[in-house]
Amino acid sequence: MATKEKKQTKKRETKEMVQVEHTGKDLPVPPPRLRGYYMDTVRERLKSQFGFTNVHQIPTLEKIVINCGVGEAIKNPKVLDAVVTELGIITGQRPVRKKAKKSIANFGLREGQEIGCAVTLRGARMWEFLDRFVGVAIPRIRDFRGINTRSFDGRGNYTLGIKEQMIFPEINYDMVEQIHGMDITFVTTTNKDDQAFALLRELGMPFKGDDKPIITQQTKQSQQSNNT
């Protein structure tokens, strides 16, 4: 009898409870802070630094690709489910599961087996992720001494490796089952590493101060032509 009375009281309480709407429900979504900083400040700095005459020549960030390879998913597929959930929490976007392109007998890998996941961020989510990554996640790295400048691919793209997902404050430490890393690739609209380096540095990427910016062969040729 006591349990029935408790259930009835709970039903009454739920009926009496009124759902309160969020105060900012009807307000427009604010633009990303870092994108506004790029439009107002970074563009003019890059224009004066490289002497661009056309606005479309100024490099910008095109997309951010986050990739997680889970080798243990070959034996335990549930590990991949946890990684997909955590990556979705970090980025705010549903990850895409990656499958093996060919079979490797030595690793027990079959073609078509899911062994990783990836997320491609564009637009507002891209700028918001970069803002959180630079301002919140990177300062939480242990013994951090700056990001290496030698990770450009020669075409204006930069790839950074993260050892553990715990640097992101969105991840609850008590809910983590296993520590895993990820690769983050910043794709820019330019094909020159020095311009991409200047862009990322202006956006707040903490590169090592001792390293000099990379100058590609294309930039050297353009500088020689301008001097002549």
C-alpha cells in the first residue's frame, strides 16, 4: 500500500510541475567570438604582412578534421562506442565511423571492420571548437611548452596530435573508461605554409617561440620575383 501511495504522489507532483522555458529561447544565436576577431583584426594584419591586394587572397580556416583511430576495436567493438560518444561530446557533432579498407591477417583485421571515427567541422562549430581548444584545452596539457611548427604538410595544412581526451573540460573524468588520443588537422584556404602559420598564430595557436616560421619553396620564388 505504501508503494502505491508513493507512486500516486509522484504522479501528482509531475502533473503540478510546470516546465519553465529558457530565457534566451527566442533570442538569435550569437556569432562565434573567434570568427568576429578574424574578420575585424586578423584579416587586416595578414593583408599588411603579405601585401595582399585582393581580399580573396587572405587565407582563412576552411575546416577542422578530428580523427580517432581505435586499434583495440578489432577485439572489443564496445571500445569504439565509447570513443564515438566522447568525440561527439567534445565537438558537438555526430562522428562518422571509419572502416578498414583492406584485410590484414597479422593484426586480425577484416575489410569493412570499424576501427575508428572522425568528425569534420565547418562554419560556426569550427570557430567555436578552435576557440575552446586554444583557450581552454591546450592550457590543460601537462608540461606544455608550445606547439611544434614542423607539422605542416607543405600545402598550408597543420596536423596536431593529442595524447589524451582529458584535456577537454566536456569530458567527465569519472565516466572515462579508457584514455585515447586523437589527430586534429587544420585545413586552410592557402597552399603556403608560412601564410598558414601566420593565420594560426594570429588566431591564438601557441607555437614554440624558438622555432622560426616555415618558408616554402613557392614563397621563396615569389619573394625573389617581387625583389627583382
